Amino acid sequence: MELELWGLFQAARGANATLILAVVIGIWIAARFASVAMQNNVPLFGKIVITVFALAGFLFGWQVFTTAANNFTITSNAMLALEESGEAISPIAKGFIEYFPAGELSASPPIIGIFYLVAGLLIAVVPLWLDRK
């Protein structure tokens, strides 16, 4: 059963990596839109649309980073439950449980993810609304 848990963990990590790549590309697109908008003196409506896009990307990134982080907690909970059911688990699984403690799921990403998302949002939105003169 432990091997199946490791397989599920790795499958989820692959999906999370793809989604994290989508977040990175989304931040780049939002920043690029903002850059082009500044060069072309886009009207207010354009600034609002780009800001909404950047905020949506921020919220999507928040969800993706939180899900990716919770994958570790979920796996740790499953490994601990497996051990408590009386089935032997490997030393690697025990180390995993120690390093990523079992417990409640988080509603927010790790602090580095928060910093990354906030920085991306600011890079995309602040130049739109600050006077360049």
C-alpha cells in the first residue's frame, strides 16, 4: 500500500508542476500586457481589464501553490494512517512524516509562494497605475 501512496504523491507533483508553470507564464503575460499598455497609453478600461487579469492570475496562483503544498500534508497523513493501521512503513516514509508533519491542510501557500505571487502582482499592476512623469 505504501508504494501506491508514493505513486499518487508523485502523480500529484507532476500535475502541480504543470500548474505552477502555468502560474509563471500567467505572471509573465500580465506583466507583458502592462508593459505594452504603458507604451501605448491605454485608456482606463484597458488598465482595469489588465488589473483584473493580474488579480485573477494571483488568485489562481494562490490556489495552485496551496494545493501543491497540501499535497505533502495529505501524503504525510496517509502514511501516518497506514502506519497506525498496523502496516509496516519504510524508514523513508517515517522520515517523510517527520519532515512534513501530518495534520490539518493549509488555506494558504508557503511564505515563499506568497512573496512570489505578491511580487508578480505588483510587477504587473503597479506600473499601470503610477504616473510615469
